[in-house]
Amino acid sequence: MGGDQKTAQIEYFTHLLSDGKGRMIEVPQRRGAIDGVFCDWLTITFHEDTLVKLVGHPLVSDTEYMWVLSEKLQEMLGFGITRKAKSKGNKFYESMYLLGSESAEYGAVHYGGQRDTVLIELKGLGCNLAAEGWENRMYEFLKNAIRARITRCDLALDFFNGEYTPEQALLDHDNGHFNNHNMQPKRECRGTSWQKEDQTGKTLYIGRVKNARYVRIYEKGRQLGDKDSPWVRFEIQFNHGDIEIPFEILQDSGGYFAGAFPICQTFKNMPEAKRIAVREKTLNLTFEHKVRHGKNAVGALVRFMRDVGLDDGQIVEMLIAEDGRYPKGLEPERYDVGELLEAQKYGYLHNSPEADLSRETDEFIVWKTSDEFKTFERLGKDISPAAELRREREDDAYEAWLARMLDEGLPIEQQLAKVEIQAKQLEKRIAHQNGKYRYSLAYFINHRPKAVNTIKSFNCELIPERKNHV
């Protein structure tokens, strides 16, 4: 069935795990309705003019591009951009914007440079929390985007009862069931359980992380804290490079999973192979894991405090963390998109006061373009350097005007607080400029003398001119 006719079918269900003390934990999961395969990571790139095409008129600043993208992401995924963050530099883009929060990373948007492209990285948590049917909406977006490309896509298949294990995968690898084109990929066993079973979990890597296909087979249940869980996850990471990842991988994940390696075609309910030229459950499991560690850490202290006469309320008040702090991995926004909005100051980027003010301003502006204007072509691609500099200055002036308008609308207490922060920043700059070491690195000069061509001078002075003798 072609990609235009097929749609991804994902089912949501509950998997039961034991916490090792006889109690059962409900673990929500998602998987392909027929073959069990689902997308667990997605990275895409596209040209920034895709966003101009969406709104049908020019976009002035980087912020406006991100407003449009944030609104589109909320439409496709159920959540948008929360705020701008410090770029880590690993993607070679100038700016980075968060999907989710620092403690619960749904993914990120990278923008600026890189041939005027935008990169969206949707991580496993983001794929899990995205609104149902997001794969089909993302597929339609990519089909209509300019210069769109999938640069990474991870497909996963769960074996909740241990039907397939890392040990079996290691044996299959050695027997050639992971070979493609008569080439056997490299393998690596990680974890101490390979040498002696200590219930910490085993992981088998097949291939290399930069290869077109990279496999991770690991004990997922034990990774989440259940030492007796037989749950194994089989992940295939498809990387753009030697292959072009088709958009249809979002709609027929099972077909491309089956076509990745010969062993994949032997799994239950696999469709026709195609080759390329946990919300609450995780919360409950992680919570039980944190409680066990917390009991080991402070259980004896709580027992002592109760024995010396403190009541339970006093003990809680003395030991409770500051407002807004939770153990790592238990942040509410990791399990509910609604909690993410509560954790953010203004919600998504396109819902900020700056965006609202810009929309109010746009009501007074009538965009009029000539009949020859094409929204899908880059604006100002061939302009001169002087015109480009003028445009940058206009952008800066526009951003400054928006900031002033926003400040004027704030309560007087907030205005005074911002002025105080600016004054402290100015004091730091002045102190730095007056510091005695401010030029120590910037004005370093190498005074090594240049070499003199002594050989040439020697030849000129000591070798006499030859004369002809009769």
C-alpha cells in the first residue's frame, strides 16, 4: 500500500510489572496496532521559508519564525515551544528552543545558520506524550515543507515477556541474521550482567552509531528499576547519510523495521518488508524506584525523629524540599503536557505577551505584495551587504520597540525590578572595563624577532666579481 493511502495505527494500552514485593504496577504503553512497531525518536530538517509559506506573508525576525513554528507544532503534536535556551553547539545552529522543560525534555528546535534550515528533534518522551495521530500529521507537514528531510528516526518493538532477549540477539548476530549485503556489522556487549547475572540489565549494540542502521537491544524493565522484569526493547536507529529516510516510515513503521535486518522479518505479525536505497506507567515504576532509594537514604533518620517525640507533621515540615523541587525523573511535566504549561511562565512561545502584541500590531498593517511575489522563495536572497545590514538594524529596532511596549504594560513593581537588574548588569560591565587585566589577552603581541637572511649578505660581501683575464 502506498504512503499516500496508508496511515499509522497506534494503540495505547497498559502493561503490568511487579515491584519485587508482590505489588503490581500499571505501565501505560503505545505500539503499532498490528505489528507492535512504533516511532520512538524523530529528527527532521526543512527550509525556513516553509514557515513563510504557512502564513502567506513575510516574517521579519527570528522570533516571528519561532512563533509560527510553535503554533504549528502545537497543532501537530499537542505542545509547542516553551522558551529559548542556551545552545549546546552540538547541532551547529545559532539558537536553540525547548520543547518541554530542562527537567523533562520533549525535544528541541534548532535555528539560525545551516543554509537557512530549521531542525526539530523529537525525543522519546516527546513521541510518547504527543497527541494521538501525530505521525500522520507530521507526514503531511513534511510532504508540503520545502527541502524537508528526516535525518534520524528510531523504530522500537517491545517484548514484554522476554520472547526475545539480548542473549538470543547475540547468538543471531554471530549466525549472520543481522548481515546485510553479506557484511556482518560490529557488536558490543555492555553491562556487568554479561559476565555475572546481577539483575542490572544487559545491552547489546549492533553496528556503529553513525551507520545507516544502528541497533540497541536492552532490558527495558530493569532500566526503569524493576530488577525482575523480562521486558526487552529492540530499537533500530535509522540515520540519514548513505540512505534517504522516506517520509512513509512514519506511516508504515513495521514495514521498514522488518526490512532493516533478516532477523526482523521473523518476528510475529511483521508486514511486508521495505528496505531503504508511557506516561503513567513509567511514572508509577519510577516512583516505586525513588521510594526505595529514599527509604534507604532517610528512613533511619525519620525513625529516630519519631522516637524522640516529633509527630509526622513536624517531620514532614523539617525534611520536605523547597517548593517546586522533585526527584530527578519524577517531574510532573514528564507525564502530562498540562503540567508542562503550569511549569512555564507564559505557556508556549506563540502565546507570550510579545506574540500577542505583535498580532495586535499586525491588525493595523495590510500586507500587500505584487502578483509575482512567491512565498516559497527565500526573501532577500540576492540583496547587497548594505541592504542586509540595514535589514538587521531594522530588526533590532523592531525588537527594541516590542520590548519597550511590553515593559510599559507591566506593573510598576516589575518595571522597577527590571531597572534594578539592568543597573546591576551595568555596574558589572563598568567594573570589568576598569579592571587591570581587561587587556591582558586581547592585546597579546608576539615580539619574537624576524630571521635575517645572513646567507645572502655573506655572498654579496665576500664573493668578488669575476674578471676576464687575457
